[in-house]
Amino acid sequence: MPQQKSGYRWFVVGIFFFFMLLHQTDKLMIGSLQVQISDTFQLDDFQWGLVNSGALAVATVLYPLWGYLYDRFARAKLLALASFIWGATTWLNAVVRTYGGFLVTRASTGIDDSSYPGIFTLVADYFGPNMRGKVYGLLQLAQPLGFLMGLILGQIVAPMIGGWRSVFYITGALGLVLALLIFYGVKEMPRGKAEPEFENMPEMQTFKFSWAEAKEIFKKRTMWFVFLQGFAGVFPWNVITFFFFGYLETERGYDANGIIATMAPVILILAGGYFLGGFLGDFLFKRTKKGRIIVSSAGVLLGAIFIFLAMTTPLDKPNQFFIYMCLTAIFMPLSSANVIATVYDVTVPEVRSTAQAMEYFIENSGAVAAPALTGWLILTSQDKTFSILVICVAAWILCFFFYLGALRFIDKDADDLRAQMAERAKAM
């Protein structure tokens, strides 16, 4: 298909990048609005944790449904629907005036949070295995950049334009605009088109969702360990997203300017870590099928070491704290693009959305409890530093050992997929 070899595929990547950037801004800026929203509704840390756990719970429940829909129907049109839902639910979240209403409408914003498998599987049909890590790393730059934009909107823009409700109206409107752009601008690609076995075929068979192939996902031992690391690995991300800004304000005494001066460079470094992880994963993958997992295991281990060093740094050494946070930011995201690419290295094209959705479902099954658990631990221990640190370090150490398990089985599972694709190519 000509579109695959033209600049159109990069146009699609560009649209998805801006979707993810603005969606992540809308999703993650709530962390920087913790103090403002808590003051509005008079919330304690546990109530605040429930607000964030609600959205995670809704997203978790809906991941399998979104994955199934993406494997059955046109992914681009479903993504446009997800963008519309994002805009509409964010507006509702800004309208309500009670804590109960805010809790419910915030939970409803999780409906579209489980829509990402459609983006990554559609991109996988534009780019072959040797490029996917870099492209996913590029797309995932949107998450930390969205975090940074959310920080700026929450800490600087919101007070200037009337408070947190006003910025929700802005980001909600952008979701509606992007829904139209995706609906009319993004075209579907046949599933499996970018697999190397089909590279020179002008036409190819349409692969359709199969329950038999969906069941095969759970027979691949690499996926067992991908699921396990996902369950543990999202805990630190959610804890940092929803509690770290409050930690900087209350435990380290940073004002808004201090938070931005410290975290903006850290977030930019984090953004670079996504692409670095994808680049290193592709580089090593060309030499060994273990390459992506090697990069991932190194990332979580070094991330745990440096966040421990950062959060145990004395309060009177802000420069040392900043350096350790920058080092943490380099290694934290190394596994992200590689996990997605690894899922596609071992699963057939027609069930990849389902495979990734199940991975996200298992991730969020653990992560849904992270904000509430952290809030509870803070209240019972009266030590925010300890609560954040113990969850982050313990989770990343577990991930390291799960990656060691995946290393044992990745070669066989990846070879099995390539053999299956070769058989299909011969049959065409």
C-alpha cells in the first residue's frame, strides 16, 4: 500500500502524537492541581487518592472491551470516538460543584484512558518490527511533555484564568477538535501489513479477530512475565503522578516557581528517556531478540536506585536532590516503548489490541489501588517520603526479577511468531 511507504505514515504519527500530548496533559495535570482541588472540596489525602483511583478503575474495566473492539472494527474511527469522550467527560468534570459529583465525573474520564491499544496497533501496521521501538518512544514523548504542560497549566495558567475549572474547559475543547481531525485525517491500514514477511506483497489477506488466537496470547510464557511486570510497574508511575507535586510542596517546601524550576528539566529528561529506551531496544533487538528486555530490566533497576538516593537526600541539599531526580528520569521510562514492542514481537496482528489491552488491564488492576493505598499509607505512617519511596522501590525491584523471567522465553516466542507469519505469506 503506497501510504505505508510515503510521508503519510509520519502524518499519522504526528496526529497521534498531538492526541497523546493533549490527552496526557488533560489526564496528568490533575496532579499539579491537587492543592487547588483539595481546597475547593476540603479533601484529605485518602479522599484525593479515591478521586484518582476511580478513573483508573473505570479504565481498567474497559481495557478488554476496547482491545476487542479495536481488533474487530476500524481503529481510526474508534480513536475519534475516544477523543470525543475525552472532551465531553472533562467538561462534565469541570461543571460539578460537590465532591460526590466530582468523584463520579472524574471516574468517567477513565473511559477514554483505555483507548491507547488502538494507536499502537495501528502504528504497528505502518512500521516494521525494527522501527517500532523508536516510533513508540517518539509517541511516548507525549506523556512527560503532557505532564509538563499540565504542570504549567495547573501552577501558572489556572490561577490567571479563574482556577482549575477553566483549564478543564480548555483541554476538553481540544479533545473535541482532535476527534474531528482523527475521524477525517487518519486512514486504516490492513492488520499485519508491516510484517517483514508481507513487505513486498501488493495485496494481502485480511486477518480477522479469532478467539482461538486470543487464547494463544496466554500460552506464550513471555507474556506471563510481561503481565507480571505490568502489574507491579505502574504503581510507581501513579504514585509519582498523583502525589509527587504535593510532596514537593509539603515535604520539601517548594513553591510553584520552585516546583517548575526543578521538575521542568526533570520531565524533559524523562521525555528523552522514552525515545532513548525505544532506540536502544531497537538497536539491541537487531542483534538479539532479548534486546528490548535487557534495556527494560536495566531501566527499572537503575530507576529504583536513583529515586531512593533522591528522596533520602537531606532537605538542605536541593542541588543533590535535583541531580538524582534527573538520573531517575533517564532510566524510569526505558522499558515503556520496549514492553509495547515486545507484546507485538510475540503476538499475531489480529489480536494485538487485545493482547496489549489485557496487559494494560493487568497493569491497572494493580495500579488502581496505588493512589488510595498511598493516601492510606501516608495517613497511617504520617510520613509521605517513606510512603512514596517504599512503593516505588519495591515495585521496580519486582519488575527487575520479572524481566529476568521474560529473558528466558522471548527467543522461542518471537521465533514462533516469525514462523507463523512465514506460513501465512506462503499461503497467499
